[in-house]
Amino acid sequence: MPRKRNLEDLWWSVFPIGTERESIDMIKEFNWNFENLEKTLEEGGELYGKTVYLFGSTESQLSDVNGELKIILVPVVVAVDCPFPPSDKIGINLVQTGEEEIVPMKKMKMAWVPYVPLEDRFGRIERLKTKIFTLCCTQRRSALKHMRTERANKFNYCTPYYMPLNPPEDEDGTVVSVIYPLEPPIICDFDLECDSYEDLADKIVKAEGLPEDEREKIEKFLKEKVKQGEIKLKQAEEARKKALEDMDPKQREAFENIKFYKFYPVKTPDTPDVNVKSRYINKYYLKAHYLM
């Protein structure tokens, strides 16, 4: 039997947050390899000797599997280079309604858990050069069957949350995103400075081929959601200012130098090609500094 690599099971230790529980088994369809991640954490690597926080996700891709085009679920790992946890919260974004919640990790039974490499599991972990923490979920899949549907579904829409010290340069504080609940949902942006409810409702009706009596419903819905969105934008800015005021100087310095690495699996003879690679992480972390 070939000897196992010291960090071989690291990527699998990282919970693929936001992946539907019914789909997680699809990841096991292939023997994915993250030696690129392992090398950055080993001696000589970019992240060796640092404190690193890892979380996982999945991305659907169309790939050639044994000569057949097939939708596969590709695991992705994000490494956060920071001496402090990037966040203790989770975002829950319900696609059907457009509702968003920011809740403590423990509410969704999630936490940053220390990871110990294979060769060090019987030693003293405080001596490890590189400190690795993974975002894990202790909620058993079997327990979801006994939960209320609303609560169980929230696990499918969890997203790692992060609040940057300063708003991104391309973030527009006058734009509110709205999801109109049809099947499939209609997603649109409303610019507080230049859009009108009547014009946007008219565009949606024409673009989607909806009946005329839907126009008034859309306009009313837009007014309600945009008003809520304005309040959220104001609250988010106030929360950012408050966080900066309360932040320890050392923590603030660490967040000013924080770096995100996004890893895709490497190609091996028994895994399909990963054709599309993107620096985009999620709506909170936005883009990775490094794509691996």
C-alpha cells in the first residue's frame, strides 16, 4: 500500500458549506487530489509557519467523464491567511425569497476546529509550525430528517461570512438586489439613484413574457424590498463602523493584511478535468487574492 501523504485528508476535513446534503455524496464519486493545497502548508510553501483558516464549497461543472459529458460537483477549498478567525458568523441566503440572515456559527452547529496532520496525531499539537483550522459542521445528516423543513433547508444555503474593513471599490452602496419569487426566481438590481419602479417592472414583464396583470404586483414588491434593502445598506455601514471602533489594534492590522487563497483539485489520471476556475469565492469574501 502506498504511504499516505501527511495532509492527504485535509481537504476532506473541510466541510463543503452551502452544498445540499443530498449532493455531498457526489463529491466522493472521484478521488480528488489537493496536493497543491498541501504543498503551500508544508515546509517551503507560502503558508508554512502561519495560522490558516480553511473552508470548503462545491461548484457544478460540465466535464468529460470517460467520453461522456456529465455534470460533476467539484470540491473547492479556500485558505484564509490570518492570525485571527476571519469571522464567527455565517450568512444564510434563501434563493427563493431573497431573504438574508447573518447568524453566529454555533447557531448552525459550525465552528473553526484545529486540524492535525497524520504524522502528528499522537504528538503535541502546540508544537506544530503551521496552525490549521477548518470550518466544520457537527449537524448529523440523519437529524435533518426530524427537523422542520425551514430549519433543515437553511443548511443548504449557508455561506461563510466575512466583513472587510473597508467596502470593496466596486461595491455600489446605492444598488439593492431583489429576487422576485417566481419559478425560476427573477433576480434584478435596483439603483436608488437612477431607476424607477414603473420602468423596472415594465422591463421585467417584457423580458420574462409575463402577463400584464403581473406588472402591478412586481411594482409593489419592488417598493417593499427596496425599502428593506435601503435599511440593510444603512445597517451594514453602521455595523462596519462599529466593528472598526471596537477592534483590537493587532486584529485590525491582521485584517488589513489578510489574504485569500482559492484551491481547485489538481489533475490526476482518475479525475476529470476542471475546465473552469474562478477567483470569485462568495458574496462576502468576493475574490481570492491567489488562484491555485
